[in-house]
Amino acid sequence: MVASPSLAKRRKLPSQTELHWMSESGIIDTFILLGPSPSDIFTQYAGLTGWQALPPLFSLGYNQCRWNYKDEADVRAVDQGFDRHHIPYDVIWLDIEHTQGKRYFTWD
């Protein structure tokens, strides 16, 4: 038997939310951000953690990288190819193969 719409509208279920937290390692710090909009939640979250810094502008552009450029002439040829085809890029990265002993921030 299906209840009539009027009966369904009159019947109100109690609003109840149950939440259980368990911790095996001590006190849990909990922050509840109520919003109400996503933008408000972001603002509330940033108020707790701090605002994210903008990335450097060059990192938003095209970054060219390829594994194992042969040598400096090969890198220059890639750069000239971008110029020849009028393709802008902001950064060209070299692979770890061009470092001393594959250690970052060194140059062979």
C-alpha cells in the first residue's frame, strides 16, 4: 500500500545525525567549517592554515623537458625549434643525466 502524498507530507522524521570518533593515539583536533558556500569554507580554512602564496609566474607557462638531451647542442636545437615554430615557453629543464653523479644542483 502506498501512502497518500498528504500523509507523507504530514509525517516528519526527526532530524538526527550521529557521529563517532575513535583515536588510538590520543586527542583528535577537529575543525568544522560550516560555510555555507564553498567560497566561505575556503576562507574559513585559509583563516586556520594561512593563505596559499601564488606560484612564480614562469611556473604557470609552458615548461619544456625531455629525458636525456644528448648535449648542449641538442638543447640549443630544441630551443631554436621552438623559436622557428613560434612556440613560446618559459623554462627548459635538463634531466638528472647532466649532473655530477646524478646529484641535484650540480653540473657536469
